[in-house]
Amino acid sequence: MKLELLDLCRNIKEEVRREIGKLSRSELSMEIGIGKDGTPTKKVDRIAENVALEILKDYDFRIVTEESGIVGEGDTFVALDPIDGTFNASKNIPIYSISLCFSKSELLGDAFFAFVANLATGTEFYSYGGWNNGKSFRDGKEISVSRKDDIYCNTIFYYPRRDYGFKRVRIFGSSALELCFVADGSIDAFVDVRSHENRGFLRIYDVAAGLVISTNAGALATDLEGRTLEGKKFSMDERLTLIVANPRLHGKIKEALVDT
């Protein structure tokens, strides 16, 4: 199954890269409507999603996706973000991705395969096995999170409210890839404290695949209160805040945020 899904995701990745590669600079940034998530849809978003759905329609899936909402009625749930990092894509900044996460139910904790690929470079990350019970890879090589246990570390943070003592704070604009940077140890932690209508800001298709990849690479992933994420649902209404890091560093970051 894992090889079949990996081949499927690679096929989608290459077809999306091919089609969006045909767009001019002005077409990349062209807004064409409003997606099911209530945010503006750019032409690059729509083309990427259409390509992905055209391939996925031949399978018994129920797909949760940014632009079209819920597609299909299958027993296997798929969280799809066809372009994560639309602003970067529209400006030819080479950090934007496609993200797919497959689950046996509507729950993130039942996810069994995840795939994220940088559409600009082709670099791919994937994970198989159950939630926090599998392995993760970058371009075929097994990866693991950093062992940094000091808050003087390199962190992706949306958005700091003060100086928490981190060595560096970065934002790259593609949460799926940023979680994969944690998974392979390039970055020590990912934090998102944003809120929307008294809930988190991130949607499930933004981060589901990246969360599976990072947890299966050794990260602890929770919300800001330290609650685990297995019960998060593959639905358009789900929202998340996040702290993602190796377990020792995670605790120190959570403690620092509480002191805000």
C-alpha cells in the first residue's frame, strides 16, 4: 500500500509541477474567486487542485481540500493542500508545496501515509505507519528531528509576541514544508499561536501531512495547551495551534509560552 500511495503522490506532484510551470508570472498571481475556506483563490491554486482531483477521482477517497471543500464519499480520508505557500508560488519564491495525508477515518490519529513535496525543487518528504508509530523520509533517506534541548534554538514561529530567548526565528510561508524542516532536523521547532474566532488559525489540510511526517521523525506535536492532536478531524471546520519539537525542547517552549 505504501508504495502504491507513494507512486500516486509522486504522479500528482509531477503533473502539478508540469501544469503550473506553464503559467506566466502574471497568471500565477491572478485571483479567480473564493475557495470553500473563504479565502481568495489564485489561478495557480485552482489548476493545482484540478490536477490532483482528476487523478484522485479514480480512487475510493473522501478528500478535504482548500478550494473545493469535501470531494468524494470513500472510506479513506485525504487531507489535500495542492499549493501550500501560494504567495511564494505567485512570486516565484521557491518554497511552496503539495501536501497529502491519508487516514483510515476522519481522525488525524488514524493517518497512515503522508506526503509533502517542494514543487519548486522537487524535494519530497513522506511517512508511513501509524501516527507516532512509523518512519519518515526525505528523498528516500530516513530522517529524525534535532536533539536540541535548549530554547536557544532555531524556530519557525507564527508570530512571536516578545523575545522568548530563541537563537533564530524564521518564517518561510509553507507550513507543510516547515514541519518537514523540523522532521529532518534543519529547524528545531515549529510554533503557531495564531487564532481565528477564538480557535487556532491553521486548517487540517495545511498541516496534517507535515504533522505525521514530523511525529514519525520523533517530534512531539500538541496544541498550545499541550493537548495531543490525534482527535483532530479531517473537516473544513477544524483549526489548530501548534508546538512541534523533540519532546525535551517541546516542554521548554510550552513553558516559555505560558509565561507570556
